[in-house]
Amino acid sequence: MSRRTLVFDSEAVGESERSRDWYQERLPRAASNFLDELSHAFEQIASAPERWPSYLHGTRRYVFDRYPFYMVYKVLEEGVYIIAVAHGRRRPGYWKARK
């Protein structure tokens, strides 16, 4: 199977950046590890987006291994649309209006 193109919602990009900044303020190594985890998630989703379970409203969800985050995305013909990089314990479902 070929790699899929990832398209990012601007709010998902902002969520990633704010999360990285939060970790950077506390422990720079944690910020670096968070970016590694984020990069790994992008790679996994791009290579096999159907691998992760269906979630809400036609989306799928990739749960991070080492951080309390998950990525919500939708598989489209033209690629994979990354809707949110959400904290697992804050404001559940806030991203639903973006779908």
C-alpha cells in the first residue's frame, strides 16, 4: 500500500505547537520526545490509515503510546485529513465542528 498524503487542519497544527511549548517550558527532553511521538503518529497514519479503529462521525483515532494525546483524522480520497491532536483528558469532542 502506498503512503497517503496528510493534510492538516490549522487548529490541529496549533494544538501540536501549544502542547510542544507546554512540555518545553517544563522539561525540554519531554518536548523532544513529544515531537518524536507526533512524528511517529504521522508516519503510521500516512502508511496505513485504516489500521486504527473507527471513532466518531466517520473519523479514526490514533492513540499516542507515551503521552496522553490522540490524533483524530478522516480518510479521504485525496489523502488523510488530520482534524485534531487532542489531549485525552480535556474537553472531549471539542473538535467535532471541524469534521
